[in-house]
Amino acid sequence: VQPLSGSPANFHVYTALLKPHERIMALDLPHGGHLSHGYQTDTKKISAVSIFFETMPYRLDESTGLIDYDQMEKSAVLFRPKLIVAGASAYARLYDYDRMRKVCDKQKAILLADMAHISGLVAAGVVPSPFDYADVVTTTTHKSLRGPRGAMIFYRKGVKGVNKQGKEVMYDFEDKINAAVFPGLQGGPHNHTITGLAVALKQATTPEYRAYQEQVMSNCAKFAQSLTAKGYELVSGGTDNHLVLVNLKSKGIDGSRVEKVLENVHIAANKNTVPGDVSAMVPGGIRMGTPALTSRGFVEEDFAKVADFFDAAVNLALKVKAAAGGTKLKDFVATLQSDSNIQSEIAKLRHDVEEYAKQFPTIGFEKETMKYKN
């Protein structure tokens, strides 16, 4: 429970179980992967993981938006990784852990499941668990798990198998991972975070928590359906978890520009790469999830309304793009900030969003005053 966050937790595992420049395979960042899994471009090693270890991505089948396990297996045979990561930051479908376990077994590779984004869903039992298949599991604690900012590492202990001489072979992860966390990469523990995590994990055992995660899933299904009905293309065509990844390319706009408009109307979302993107700074997608608004009491029909707000923001972004004097993002931002007609439309949409959100006070707010308690 001591890792400070998800990226450090993953790096703890790599440094514990791999030698420098041993090989890692993980989902490519533009296809939904995470920086901490060793992302690099043709010209630059973006993640420090790719500096200290050799990394190779596996990818989606771009025709379906689903992970191409057949190609992953072929790549693993050629690359011979020491560790394969099953985990993502923007993948709206479920991982086939059984298939990945078989790929790892063929290569005698370690299977690391990074469930940072879905750990709350796993804890509630509403999506399949990686624990039956993975050698090591990492997770952040502040996303769908709904705890403080931190991370956890789980690893197998006990008997791993029996060798040719009939002797038991034991897992050797515990001492290596503990030493990598401290004193290898960290100093004193953040006990205030660990205490908060204990509370979050206790909450995760309750019936109310399971009901919450079921609502998260139901809300996301409705959100995806509402967006699709409005003509939006979702990567993979839908969702099996708590998030949607919208590919905006067919709308003639990108994630960076839509994100700017969303910020101005007080909707929190982030630009995100989608398959085929060449730039993470001006990507083609927007990623959105349902856990936070579900915590505030949103149900299915409310997410249909969120889809309306999102659609209005995209249409506004298209207007700004058409009115902008140039093609650069800075031209878009300048027009967004200076055009009086657009500012008027922004103000109206922001007002509508705020008025709707007032029905659902954030945690710790007094509903009557809309201020924090005490």
C-alpha cells in the first residue's frame, strides 16, 4: 500500500522483477495504453520505462477497436518479453486475462495486470477479476476505487509449481517488490494516505458500494447509447466498463478543441488519442467516465442529458473552428475567447450545465447553500 501512485507502482514492479533492458510488452498509448507501460515514439523515448527497459506495443484491431490478441501472440513469439502488461487507460472493453495468461505461459513471461482504472469495478465484482490469472496486480486507489491518491501492488506468494526433480518451486516476488518500493525507490510511507485507503477498502466491501458500481456500469451503457444515437463514433463501438472513448474525426474536429470548449462550460473531460493518431497533443478523441457523476447521484436519464450537453459543446467547437482565422490550436483558443457571439453561446451552455448540476451537490456540500460544510 506504500506506492505513491500508479506510475511509481508499475516502475517498482519492473525494477523488482526485471534486469535493466529486459523486455516489456504493453498496449500502445494511441490504442488506449498508459505512459507507465513504456511508451515511445519513432524518435523519442517518452516514458522513462522505455529508457531503462526495451518495450514493444501490442495494439487494437483498428477495424473493430478491440485488442488484437492473435497479433499480440505473434509479436510475443518474436519479441520474447520477460513481462506483459494487461491494462489500459482508455480501453472501454474487458481484457481477456485467460488468453493473456496463455500467451505469457508460452513465453515464460510474467503477467502484470494494471487495473488502475477498473479496480472499483473489480472490487464490486461487476467485471472479471485479473487475480485468477496475473502474477502481479497494480492499481491506483483514486479512480473507480474511490479512495485517496495512492496505489497498491499485489503479488503471488507460496508454491509456484514443481520442478523436474519433484521439488516445489516458490514465488520469489515478495522480497524483491518490497525492496524495490523501500529502500529502492521510496522513503517514508505516507501514513495519512494509507489510513484513507483503509477506509476506502472497507467501503468497497459493503452492499452499497456494489450497488454504486452497478449504477456506474448502467450509467455508462446509457451514456454510450445516447452518444451513438447522436451520431458519435465510439472506439470499439461501445463500452463494457465505466468509460467511453469518443472518436471525433468523423465530426471534423479533434479532442484538443472540444476539450477547450468543455472546460469553458464546466464539463470535465480529457482529450485522448484514438487508433490512427500521430499526435498526443492534438488527438482525435475525448475520454469520459461515469464514476464521479454517479457518486453525485446521476442515473441513466441524467447521462442522456450529459450526452446532450456534450453534443452542444461539440457543435460549438465546430462553430469556433469555422470562425477561427487560422488552423492552429492557438487560433481556435483566441477565437473562443474573443468572439462575442461565441462567448454568448458559451455562457448560455455553461449556465445550463451549472443549473442542471445544482440538483446533485458534490460530496461534502450543503445542498441549501452549495458551500462546503463547516
